[in-house]
Amino acid sequence: MKHETIETNAGWLIFLTLIVISIGGLVEIVPLYFIDDTVETVKVDGKDAVRPYTPLELRGRDIYQREGCYTCHSQMIRPFRDEALRYGHYSLAAESQFDHPFQWGSKRTGPDLARVGKKYSNQWHVQHMKAPRSVVPESIMPNYPWLLTNKLNYKDIENRLRALKMVGVPYSITEAEYEANVDRYGKATAELLDINKATRNLEAQAQSGNYDGNRDDITEMDAMIAYLQVLGTMVDFKKFEDGYFTKFR
């Protein structure tokens, strides 16, 4: 059949397009039925290493999305040597299991941020958000000085956690849910995931972390940096044998 015949005949074009889409769909879908789990098991000393975000980190993530940071920064390191050399171990599905929505993407106007946590100091992040070119002269990132002056709104933090709990994020409300988190993550982490203590936990983390360098107020900068500093830090790959995670691929 000549290509021109397909292009000029709507019936043939639709029929053959559907065949191509069906084949592509089967190639994507069928293998999933032969995979037991697409989320890796990441446990250290019997406890899950990847936890949900704390209230302060969650508000930082909200601001990250509000400011459109995801349009220039991906959070997905691909399993290629050049990416590993620049960013670190490739991203695990487990690391994004509590993201709604996930921040993967392929747009990299700026560098990937999947493992930016603890790479720079809090002071560096404050200066970078306030005036990016003062620390990275070639940067084309906009300035975000208002994050330092905007007080963080967290009056509805408990409702935000409840909403995420409805879609499967294991924040706790009842005593039984709290105890389940103790078994899964340990007592210290379970305390941070207790919705009943959300406001207190947010304020305590902001105060102890002092992310923006000013303990007098809790600002949007506190939340943003708390979020950035946790990215990629939950899994300590040194505690796993080489090739451990490849069996999940």
C-alpha cells in the first residue's frame, strides 16, 4: 500500500493509527502484569527509609509548585552514567510514592533537584532564592525575595494532611494509625506524621531548623528550604549492596 493512499483515505488512516496505538499500549501495559511491585523495598534496620513529608516540608512543596519551580527543574535522575556522575544514584519509584503529583518531568532549564538535599547550606539556598546570580553568575533563574518576607500560612495544615491521607499517604489520626507508623518508621518519625500534632511539629521544625536565618518569624523561605533540603536524603545508598535496586526495574 502506497503511503499516499493512507494519507488521502481517512478510513485507512484511522484504522492503521488505531493498530499502532494498540500495539504501543500493549507493549506498555502487558509487562506490568508480570511485575510483582513497581515500588522498591527500601528498609534499613527493618524500618521504611522513605517517609511522607513533615508538615513544614509539605508546605514548602506547595510553595515550590505555586512558584512554578517544576517548569524548569525535574526531579528524576535517569539510569545513565552521565546522569549518575552529575546528580547521583538514579531516582527510585519509592522516593516519589508520597508525591501528589510527582515532580519527575524532563524539562531542565535548571539542574535536576532530585538529590539537592544537604548539598548546599541553608544560607546558600536563602541567597540563591533571593538573588540567584549572586551565587551562580550564569543562572537565568528569577529572583524570589518575597519568600523571605512572606509569613508562612499554615492554618490549614491539618486539613492538607487529611486530604493526602485520603489518597493513601500514611499520616495518622487515630492511636492505631500512629502505632502502625511506629512499627513502619520508628517512633520519632511517627511523631512527625501525627495530624493531631501537625501545627506544633511545623513550628518546632521551623524553629530548630532556622532555615531562613531568622527565628522571629516562620516564613515561606523556611518551608521552601526545608523541602529542598530533604530531597534525595531519605535513602542512604551506601547501606545497600551494588545492584540491589536493579531487581525492581
